[in-house]
Amino acid sequence: MSIPDVIAVVDEGLGNSSYVVDLGDGRALVVDPVRHPRGYLDKARCRGLEVAYAVETHLHADFVSGARELSALGTQVMAPADALHRYAVQGLRDGDERDLGPLRLRALATPGHTPEHLSYLLFDGRRPVALFSGGSLLVGAVARTDLIDAAMTERLARDLWRSLQERVMVLPDDLPVFPTHGAGSFCSAPAGAERITTIGREKASNPLLAATDESAFVERLMAGLGSYPPYFLRLRDVNRNPRLHGPGAPVLPEVSPDDVRRLQRGGAWVVDARPIAAFAAGHVPGSVSIALRPQFATWLGWIVPPGAPLVFVLDADQDRAEIVRQARAVGYDDVMGELVGGMECWVAAGGEAATTPLAPVADAHDPVVDVRQRSEYRAGHIPGSVSAELGDLEPSTLPAGPITVMCGHGERAMTAATVLARAGRHDVTVLIGGPDEWSARHGRLDHA
């Protein structure tokens, strides 16, 4: 089977894939775009294509969609009619078809991950050549069903079973499947490292599809659901009508130390995105450490309250446009700027520099608080350590007296230390490294 040229655009931090599809007539279709449209426009332009269409499989909970940005540039957006967008989209329902030049697109109702979810079957003549499965069928997994309302989780899981059995798995075994959610996405339950699959491969190897019946599927799916960032509960509505920013490179203005203090007093959060060693050596009191890396957006959205104005502290060589893109990707539109001159300027202007002690994880001693996800903790942890997920950290439940915090490398542990400092807990040491480093010196890890 020949398939159209499909270019994956992967966001490693959020764990999602978007797709640019060459329609064969000089135009392109974009599937599930993330917020900043420049990447899709550039990939299309490099191939001599115009982005004519964009489709949404569902209202996304883990990122702000870029469909409205593309719409403002003249792209025709198609999306589930039941998503109730508040900007101009062409609403589609089950079985609706649209001619896209040489190819044809058919909407398939596949509720489960969300109630309004559509998958899209792409045809060349009468032959299906690709399925864009969004958040229904994933590689070695399916998408989770608990992101709408806890009371709906089981019902949506049963909907997903029927969607898969009646609409998806009846398609040809050699049909390529292009999911939106993949490795690293909190929307998957869970997924492996690969991002593209086929119907036949999933029939043969997907452990959730191996369930003998609907009840077994639901039980297996729900047993694998873990925590997820709280911004998931608000981005669905944001995606009905996101604020426009335009396709240009994001700009991060400079903010003076006096203005940083004023903004802090007014409720702004200072987010220090420098590497953790630099943060430990000196930082703005009350700031939160979230090191700039692919997972920055997820932890920003998990830690910082929605709608909070943001001021960043950065090293000279860090990518200003990237930090704004990641903040906007999870709905933080009020980016006030960065501290001009960094910590050197802050101290020169009379600002206090707080510090955080660091220690190698091999030298850890009780009490140790492990802030990784509970699934990571169960897979192997320092004996005697306490599990307290970073995203659900409650200072009052932690051991009294000085504590050390750890994760896999140190970034999440430093974030945890700053969350605790904002709550008045200053007796915290951050361990650099994770269970593997501890095990190399001390041997056995516990598993539970």
C-alpha cells in the first residue's frame, strides 16, 4: 500500500505528534497542531506546499491547539462538531467526508479518550491509506479516559472499547496508524517509545487489546491510570477559543529588578529556568526552579497556578523563544519578561540571593523524600525513602526536621525544594542523581 507523504512533528516534552500530510496537489493537511504554527508552515514551505487544511481529533487537555493560529492565516479548520468551538471551524460528525483534492477524509466517531473524539481515515480513491487515530488507538496502548471527570472514567472506558472493536480494529491490518499521543504523554496509558504503527501490529501486540472482553479491558485500563497535571482540566475549554499570538518568533522582554519585586508583590511567579547547580548557588527568594528542558511546560503547568503572570530568570545562552513557546503551549499567556542581567544584576541592585544545599545521591541518609511518579517509585527506590509525588506535594505530610529530596536526576527534586520553600520549609537538601547512582554504591533497591 502506498501512502501519502506524512511528516511527523514531535513534541518530545509533551509526548505528542502532529502531522503534515502532502495531499499531492501542492497543498497540505495538518493534524492536531500544537500552538505555535511556524514549524508546520516551514515544513510545508520546504516541500513547496501550502497549509490548506487542519483537523482536530478532539479538544486537547495537554496542550493548547494551534488550529486557531492556522485559521487566522487562512487555513480551513475541521473539528468535531460536538467540541463546540467558539471560533470558525467546520464541524464534522461520524461518517462526514471531505474532498481534499486527490485524497478524501472521512470522520469516524471514536469516543472514549473524550466524548467528542473523532479519528480520521484518509482515502486515495476507495483505498484507505492512513488512519489518524488521535487519542484512541496508540502504539502499544490506548489513551486514558479519566481526564474529563472522575465520574465519567468507566463510562468513557467502555465507550473506548466499543470504538476500538467496532470502528478501528475492523480496518485493514496493513493500514498505517498515526496517533497523536505517544511516549511521554500523560494522555497515554501507558505507551512505548515508538509513535507510528499499523492495525495488524496492534492486534498482535497491544496488551490492552488482548483483553478478553469489555469488562477485562476496562479493569486493565483503569488499573494503569496515574496522576496528571491539573492544567488538563482547564485546557479543553481554552482550546475552544485560544488567544492568538501570530506566527512570529516569541519575544521575551527584559524586566528590571525593581519591576520583578513589584510584579512578585502583585502575584507574579518568578520561574528560574537555569540549570539546578546555578539555581542552588543563588536565586531570587520565592522563585521556583523549573529547569529549561523538553519537560519544562509540563512542570510549569503542574506547579504554577493558572493565569499567573510569569517572570523568568535565565542564563545568557538559554533560548528565550523556546521558553515562551513552552509556556504558551500549556496556556500561560501572561509572560511578563526575564530578569535583565540575571542574578548578577539582581545582586548588584541590592537583591538578596537565596541558596539551596546540594548533595550526591550516593551519600543520601534518612529521611529521603522521593518526588518521582509513584509508578517510578514502585519500579525501584532507595530503601526507607518516602514517596511524595512532586505534583501532589503536601508539606504537612512530610517528615519533621531536615529532609533530603530526590528524583531521577535532580531537576524535579529542586522544583520540590522550591515548592517547599514557598510554603515556609527551608530545611531541605536536594540530592543530585537518582536510584541508579545510589544502587551503584549501596546495592539493592526496594520495589513496592
